[in-house]
Amino acid sequence: MAVLTAGRRMLHAVLVLWAAYTLSFVLLYVLPGDPVAVMAAGGGDATTVAAGQLDALRAEHGLDRPLPEQYLDRLTGTVRGDLGTSVQTGEPVARMLLDALPPTLQLAAGALGLGVPLGAAVALLAAYVRRRGLRRLLLSLPGAGVSVPTFWVGLVLLQVFSFRWALLPAFGDGSAAAVLPAITLALPVAALVGQTFARGLGDALAQPYLDTAAAKGAGRARLLLRHAARNAALTPLAVTGVLAGNILAGAVVVETVFSRHGIGRLTATAVAAQDIPVVQGAVILGAACFVLVSLATELLMPVLDPRLRTATGAREVVHG
């Protein structure tokens, strides 16, 4: 049964990737504009470029063929790991993405390392305090973190810590220059973790077994940390796929604001230049990250909570 369940989830992951590829292909080719004309013009007026030169470039990049043929050819190449070549630079898209991935992973690791503990601490403190006003204030912080635009946070941090106090570099790809971008990206992570963890703690604290533990003399801190937090942690774990998506989406803004090399800035540059293969490669990479994280979470959840294994087995017996 476990093998069958894992197989179904992997099939679902493949279907999600195929849907993401197909949707991105359709949307990118429906959008107005001619990436070959932009490349040939070199930032100038595309009307001055000879029509024959444009036709030759379109044939070189396969953009002169019917869309169904382009779709099948690019889909086959993607399955083989060939994401095509950049219309602007002529480099393989896969190599461009691999070169841009490490700085983005550095930011993602920093955002998780800061955001997860911060969000968990706010949720635990809100569940621990007894004063209603303070609890409401703490529970409102994650909502505020979600509503504040990421670019605005980044600009404020730049103004305060780089331009006014000169404590940290404003731009660059070094370790010190990664601090402010990581903090900027950590705030929405902390907000999502805080919201889901606080909800899970509220549900866990309402369970009867905690009343039994309290009757045996367990204090509120022990109830939270030893009993409620373990079960409540499953709630934010269940949304780690969304968390990964938020980090990748935030990287587009953060890397642009702080002028850092990475997947986000590469995507923003490709969109501005109408470099369709690079944009689609970035979409596929983002979808793959989301699918892999979600799949790993689904497979890990029953390991952490035996009740889920029982429930899954019962559903398979009923549907079988």
C-alpha cells in the first residue's frame, strides 16, 4: 500500500510539472512582442533591422515553426534536460539556471534559518501569554508580515542599515551583502510559519490529552513545548510547498532590489528582454522545486505522525 501511495503521488507530481510547462508555454507565446526583434535591435529600434535577418534568427531559434511543433520539440527537450538556448545570449538555459541557482539557495537558506525560528517563537509566545491584549497583538504580527510588500521592506532596510548607518553593504554578492536580502526574504517566511503554527497550537491545546497532562501537574510551558508543539509542527510542515514557492517568488523582487545575481534577477531580466526560453526554464525550475518539496513533505508526514499512516491505509482499503 505504501508503494502504491508513493507511486500515485509521484504521478501527481509529474502531472503538475507537465501542467506548469504547458500553461507557461501557452501564456508566453500568447503575449505580444517579438524576442528575436528585441535581440536583433540590441536595445535600439527594431524597425531598422532587415526582415531577412529577423527571419534567419527566427529559423535559428526554431520560432518559425508551427506552435504545436515547437511545443512538442521543447517538451521533449525538457524531458531530456535540454531547456533550449537563450534568445538574447545564445547560452544554454540549463547552464544559466545552474549558474544562478547557488546565490538564490544561499538566500533561501538564510531566509529559512531566520524566518522559521522567528515565526515559531511568535506563535509559541502568543500561545503562552495569558493577557488577551498581548496575545492578540502577537497573533496580528504574522498577518501584518504577509500584507507588507517585500520590495518596501527591502527598500527600508537599505535606507536604514546601508545608506544611513552604513552597517551593511547595499549591493553585491558577498556574504555580508546577503544579510539584508535574507532578512527581507525571511519576513514573509516568518509570517507564514507564525500563522500556521499558531493555528496548530490552538488546535493542539484544545485536545483532551492536554487536560490530562495538566491534571498531572505539567506547567503551561511544558504543555506547549513537550506536547502541543510536536503536533502543531505538522501544520506548518504541510505548507512547506507554499513556503518554497513564496521564497522563489520573493527572490525575484529581493535580488532585483539588492542587485544580486540569482534566479530571481535572471528571471526579471529575461522577462524584460522577452527571452522566452529563459523565462520558461525559470518557471519549470520553480514548479520542480514546489513539486519536490511538496512530495517530500507528503512522504514525510506519515513518518512523523503514525495516525496519518493509519488513515491512509484505511482509505486505500475502502477504495480498494
